[in-house]
Amino acid sequence: MKKTNKLMALMAIVAIALFAAMPAQARRHADNNGKQVIYTGDIAKKVIGYNGPTPVNITIKNGKISKIEALPNQEDPKYLRRATRKVFDQYEDLTIEEALKLKPDVATGATYTSEALIKNIQMGLKQAKIDKPEKKTKTKKTKTSKTKKRSK
């Protein structure tokens, strides 16, 4: 049993190291279908759950949160599962603005983990709001009168 836990911890560390080695552009991904994925591992490095950092991926599609997933971390799986079920569902189908105003409930018995997940989500959404391309407004063209040149 102990060997399995050590092996799982080693695999998690290797996965985190490989993911951290990816360039930042690859970790904050947007495609042509209006889908954007925000990785919070870089922007929320100092956000600590009960046992360490709790990075998440936030998927935003057509301006709304479509999915949030916990990435490899050192939290107890039982408490992480409890926290993710409670926290992530509260954000589903909200716009970035609505989600930033949300005061989500934490999971009883998994308070530190819940609070860390919430902080990761908030920081990721603030980053997504900053990275959001501005909508171009159409300018109205005015008609100009053409003047004829006078001949002398």
C-alpha cells in the first residue's frame, strides 16, 4: 500500500514538472470556436490548500464557464472530491463577470481545499477577463461632399 502511494506521488510530481515546463502560451489556450482554457498553476502559485497548491483548468466557452477541473495536487483524494463537487458546480454556466461576483459555499470538512480552489478560480477568471479581447465597435462613416475643382 505504501509503495503504491509513493508511486502515485512520484507520478504526480513528474506530471506537474512536465506541465510546468510547457510554454505559457500552451497553458492559456484559446481556439477559434470561442473556447478558452485557463491554467491557474502559474498565476496562483502561492494559493495553498491543506497539503499544497491546488491548480485548476477553467474552460470558458462562448463567454460562459463550461468546465473546471482539478489538476494533480497533494490534497487527500477524499477531501478534494468533496471540495470539487461543492465548489465547481456553483460556477457552471456563469459568465466571467457573474462568477467573479459569486460568494461560493465551501465543502464542510474540506474547508482549506475548498477555499484554495475558489481562490484559484477567482484568479484564473480575473486573468481571463484581462486577456479577453476587446470587441471592436463599428464607427459610423459620414458622407463627405465632393467639391469640384474650379478651372481658372
